[in-house]
Amino acid sequence: MRNLLPLIGSHPGGRSALTCRYRCGDACFQEIPNTSDNEYAGDVIAGALSRRSMMRAAAVVTVATAAGTAALAGPAAPVAEAAPLAGRPGSKPKPTAPGARGLRFAAVAPNKDDRVTIPDGYGQNVVIRWGEPILRGAPAFDPDKQSAKAQAGQFGYNNDFLSLLPLRGERGRQVLVANHEYTDEILMFRGYDPASPTREQVEIAWAAHGLSVVVVQEENRTGKLAPVNRHPLNRRLTATSEFRVTGPAAGSPLLRTSADRTGRKVLGTLNNCAGGTTPWGTTLHGEENFNQYFANGSSDTDKRYGIGTAATERKWERFDKRFDLAQEPNEAHRFGWVVELDPYDPDSTPRKRTALGRFKHEAAQPRLTADGRPVVYMGDDERFDYFYKFVSSKRMKKGDSRAAREHNLTLLDEGTLYVAKLTGDSPAAEFDGTGKLPSDGEFDGSGVWIPLATGTTSHVPGMTAEEVYVFTRLAGDKVGATKMDRPEDVEPSPRTGRVYVALTNNTDRGKAGKAGADEANPRNANKHGQILELAEHWDDPAGDGFAWRLFLVAGDPEDPSTYFSGFPKEKVSPISCPDNVAFDDHGNLWISTDGNQLGSHDGLFGVATLGERRGELKQFLTVPTGAETCGPVIQDRRVLVAVQHPGEVDGASVEKPASTWPDGPGRIVRPSVVAVWRKDGGDVGV
């Protein structure tokens, strides 16, 4: 058996206590916000055998031969209700190619090195670090002379989601957009006192949150990127920048405060995690663990969103009353949205899209229907919470004309918001929490999209449309949505249309008084997570039903509970806690991890989703001590990752760093963006 590295303590999900404290306000140690009595997937399986013929008619699996060998169905038209998913494990022919195209590199071994480790034959560079000046007038970074004004002109802290967009007319340049999820004050300020932060420290932290837009220049003959400082498109949005509220809940009394009696203008965006890039050239940014910034919550809706009743970790409420819900009870309702940014217009005001619902948004990646309407898939990153989609009622206009751009900036304000309910097709008795495959050889089933609201019309009994949008979690509770193991990033394949949902982990599953294993979440004390694959009926993203199966069940391949779509497990890399996902042009899914529970540092992995090597998973890189891998961007010639919270290890501080990355001993640890490319100039993994 492989000698794995020592396990990383017992903190939920493998994160350090320091990470949980600053990133999500110790969410795993709080009472689970979802106390509804919704059915779990396992609760509705009892009669599934009688539905087996229906599932097969829905083409969840396509049988190719009388011997039971299953064909790997492509994106062709389905034979019945649902687009066919790939075949049963163990039925595929033995791979004959040297590796899936796009994944032909030597896999990086699990390790605990304090660096970004990449495959042989590849090079890397730090594209941009926390604090590098990007706006005119911003000073060079000096951690001992930092100010809020300086930080507002510099690249923000803890980069997460990344997007690279083309920049016409400027050869070799692209527009990089980055989320800055949260601040880790104990690693930012010397002598930081968590019980008594100063106003200056708080204002620096406000300025380090938000979004950055920075033009980058590529170097000839390599994949190296460097920021173009002071480019006219460069921009910083912070916790005090102005944002517009749009869509059906804009102006609602639930969104009004003493500072904004219109309910249409918000200062700031907080805890931006994953996001998406739209076909019309904008970026989407999910506000995730916003609850931890607000003190003195008291209502039932505050509790459902995980807002505490006491002071916050950062004590912002001491310096701005909007973070004190005893004084401004509606302020928290103005966070937890998807933000849309036009990176090509530095004077535009970003918009918070209420039609997409309010929860802990981990992702928002659109695809288009056949008639050009965007559909946005979204996860709510909480134990036992839900995943959603939004179907626009408007069609995208092609082109870059002013009229087209103005029209497309309204696409996410009108449409229908849905939540998912899953049903398995195997008897509940087959799921004992060990992750053992059911007798039919796969974790699979069907699902429905339950409508919540369309414009000003609510589909949820007892709730108005405004209440559905502002309290979307409660709407999901009422309609019986399926509780999942932390649905984070949700990404549709641009080649097949299948949707992949990263379910990071849920160590509470199976505990006394909590849900046990079911077909979609087959392991109790689930510390490694899984990835669910979904095929919309008739490959129509606007449809109301789907087929699903588990594409990957993460962990040590030598653990019998793991599953890699039937690919030989001795030929895959160990993986734990899938978080952000992205696709390359070959149809491979790239997975970044958060909280690896196998004793190695977090990393980036590529896995084939199509063909004879479906399920082949290989590790491409690892990140430094204490860091998480975020925001992967996969281009033909380069891979970008956001190295978030390096050095975030229990007991670490500015004075006692746990990492020396990226600049070596004696320099402050800095979250950064890294580019990786082939040294010979060829395409990645080809």
C-alpha cells in the first residue's frame, strides 16, 4: 500500500483552524443553518426499483452490447428524456493512447513542499502578488507602511476566482480579473491584536477585499505573464465601492437601510469566491461567506444564513454601523448575491443580480440555450444546502456594438430561478455510509428543477417573489430541495453540455441527528468529497429535469470507497476536497482542491471526461504550505492558478511565518497568481 503523508490534524475538511477562523467564520463549528425536514436523496429512494425502467428509458446509461458493455455516449441527441451519460464502470476498453489529450504530462507526486511544484518540462512565474500597484498613483508595496489609500490602488488580498479575457488591438495582452475573497489580518499586520484592531487596519482590510482588473502582457515564446501597471482598464473594487442592485428585488423594503432608502445602491462586495465568465464578455462574482462580517444577528432569517448573535472576528461593526445588524438589520440582505462586472468599461458600476437569488454563492457559470438565452448554474457552499440554476427570458445579442452590450447587461435581470431535487435509482438499504457501489454498479438517478420565482411571480407558497430572492435558502427549504455535501463550483462542459458539481466534503454526514449516506452523497463522515455529473433532459439547459451520476468519488485510490468513472485506480492521482473546476478545450475537467485530507498540500488536477480514458485523473501542481488552489484558468499554452492564503497555518503570524513563499525568507508571505507553461512552447498536456 502506498505510504501516504501524515494526516493534517482533525480540523473539518483538512483546513487549519486559522483558515476556518478568517475565511468562513468557523462555519464548520457552528450549528448547521439548514434545519428543515427536507427529504435527503436517500429518503426518496425506497420506491426506486419500480422506477428503474423509467431511469433506463431516460438513458442514464446506454447499453451497447448484450454482454452489458456500455458505450461512451457523446453529445448526440438522446434516445429518450435525458441526454445519455457515459457507461458503467469496468465496461470500457483498455486505454491505448499515451494519455488523454491535454493531460500528457508527468503527474506531480503528493508532497508538502513550500513552493508551487509543477511537472517536468514546465516553467512558471508569479504573475502578480498581493499589494502590487495597478492604478496610477499607487505606491510600491511596503507591508510596514501600508495604508487604505495605497491598498485601494494595489492588487487585493487572497485572490480566488480568475478570468482571462481577450484585449483587442493590444498584441499579446489580456485582461485578468480576480476575486479577493477575504483578509487574514494576523498574516497582514505586525503585532495584530484580534481583540482590538485599529481603524487603519480595518480600512486596509476593506480595501483589500473585492475585485481587481489588471491588464497582463505575455512574454514571447513562453507562457509568462506580467501586469501592465497603470493601464486605463486597470481597476479596484473594494468593500466601500459603489454597486447597483438590479433585478426583481431591487428597491425592496428588505434591501433598504438608513444610508440607502432606495434599496438600489450598496457599498462594497464581500467574500467573493468562485465566479464565471459570460459569453457576452463580462465576469460574474459570487459573494460567499458574507455572514461572518455582520454582528448581532437576531432574526430567524439571519440564523438560516449563519449570521451570529455576537461580535464578529474582525470587529468591523465598531467602525461602521452597517455591520451591526442591531442598528442596520437589512444590511446583510445586500450581500450574498452574484455580482456582474464589465471589465472593459472602467467607469461602469458593477451590478448585484437579485434574480439569481441570495445565498453563499460559490459559482455562477453560464451556458446558452439553443435560442441564445443564458442559463447560470450556482452552488450554495454550506453543509446540507442546495444547488440552483437561473434561466434568462432574454436572448443574447451577438457583437460588440453599444446596443448589443447594453442589452446583454440586462440578461440576468429577467428569468426563472430554480433549485434542484435529486432521486437515486437504487434501494436505500444499499447505502451503508462506506461508499460501496450499489448493485447496479454506479451512483446515479434522476432529478427535477423546482421553480422558485419568475420575475415578480413567486412559485413558493407563503412567500412573495421578493422574499424568494432575498431568502432563497428558505424557499429551497419549503419546496423540498435536496441537501448536498457542500455544492461549490458548478461548471457546464462547453463540449457536451453536461454539468459538473464539485461537492467538497461534509464531515457531518451520518452523525447523530444528521442525514446519513444516500446515492448522491454515499459516504458518512465525508471528508474527501465527490463530483456529480448532470445531463439536462434533451440536452436543453432550460428544461425542468435531468439525469445524474457521480463522476468521481475522491480520496486515496487504494481506498475502496473511491471511484474514478471506472478508470483503473492504480493509474490515477490521489485527490481530496474538490473545490473550483474549469474545462480545457479538449473536454478535460480541471479541479482545484481546498483542504486536502490525504496529508499532501492542495493542488490542481486534470481529469478526462470523454473517451476511453474517461476518469483518468492526474495531478498538475501543488501549492505552498498552508495555501489553497483557486480560480484555475486553462488555456492552450498556459495554466493560471490563484495561490490563496499561503502560510495560513495554526500559530503563524507576520512575526512567525509558516511559509516563505513567494519571495523567500525575510519577506512577508503574499497570496499571488501563478502562470505555468511548457518550456518548449507547446500546448499544455499535448
